[in-house]
Amino acid sequence: MEYITFALAKGRLAYHVLELLEKTGITCEEMKDKKTRKLIFVNEELKLKFFLSKAADVPTYVELGAADIGVVGKDTILEEGRKIYEVLDLDVGKCRMCVAGPKSAADKLKDGSLIRVASKYPHIATNYFYNKKHQTATIIKLNGSVELAPIVGLSDVIVDIVETGTTLKENGLEVLEEICPLSARVVVNEVSMKMEHDRITKIIHDLKGVL
Ligand code: PRP
């Protein structure tokens, strides 16, 4: 029997997924040790492998077949635009992708004029402004603390994840438009879905059962 390999986005989400998998009878004791620096874990009995990677790399591992199954946020799936099957919404890590900024920027979103948009998600931002709103935008890629951009005058608005809204509120910003809801999703390699159909669909079915 071949191994089925899982790519999990490092961090809180990975531990949550391990708990869900455990409820379906899939365990990986070694991986639960939060102090370990190991990157790959094997369950010999069930012929499963698990590895942790940066969230943004999960769709790459899955599309290219280095992992058969991945668990990652919808934000990353949209941003990376990889050819993978999205098969299950785990309904955790729920938040929203939004356009946010100072209240005064609301007019700029309505009058269709050139707007400067800062984001960690340049593809999502480009797609939203060009294909959905049909508004010309200068997209500025940042790597974090994106809320700073409109405060210091780098951009008019941001496209970013809003979970509780606290970061926006504490920085005098607000949600101006909602782009889409987000949550953690299970994704599958297209070839693996055919070659290991029975084992993969059983895993997905069992996960659905414990949600
Ligand atoms: C995310 C996101 C917002 C914040 C939203 O940032 O980019 O900044 O969380 O959460 P809230 O609505 O509950 O305040 P993250 O913590 O990942 O850090 P980063 O901005 O440095 O990427």
C-alpha cells in the first residue's frame, strides 16, 4: 500500500486538524509534541504521512503531488490559484476577506477613480478590483501589519482578513466592503483523487462525520 500524505498549514490550524483526525481514528502521536522540530511524521500502521509547511505552500505541495491531501485557509487557496480539488469546509478559522480603511476612503470605492490598495493578498485584491468592481487600482504587496498602510499614507485602503475586527478598530479603520467569507478547507491532488479514490473519500467522509 502506498502512503497517503497530508500537508498541514503550520500553527493552530494543524493542531485542530489533528484533533479532528484523531476523532476519526487517525492518530499521529509524534506530531502532537509542540516542542518537536521535526517536519514530517509517519503512521506506519495506517500508511499515512503528515508534514507541516507554511500555509502559502500547502496548495503547491498538493497541486504538484508531493502531498495528496492538504488543509489550509480559503484565503491561501484563492491567493495561490492552484489546480486542486477543494473537497471540504472544516468550518473552523472562520473570518472574512474585506476591503478596509478609514471611513473617508468609502467615497473612493464608489466613484471608480484610481485607488491604492495594500495587501498580503495581491491576487485576491487584483481580482476583486479589476474583475468584480471594474475599478482601476494600484496594488501594493505587503507582508504583514497591513493596517499600517492607510494610516501612514501608503495606500487608500487595504484588502485583508478580518476576524474579530479588533485590529481595525484599534487603528481607526473599518470594514468598507466584504469580499468573501473564509475558513479552513481540505484540498486534494487531482491525480490522487483518482488513484487513491477509496481511501481519500473515506478520510473525507469520516472527517465530515466528526465536524
Ligand atoms: C491577521 C490579519 C489582521 C488581523 C485580523 O493578521 O491580517 O491584521 O489578523 O484579526 P482581528 O480582526 O481579530 O483583529 P495576523 O495576526 O496574521 O498578522 P499580520 O498582519 O502580521 O499578518
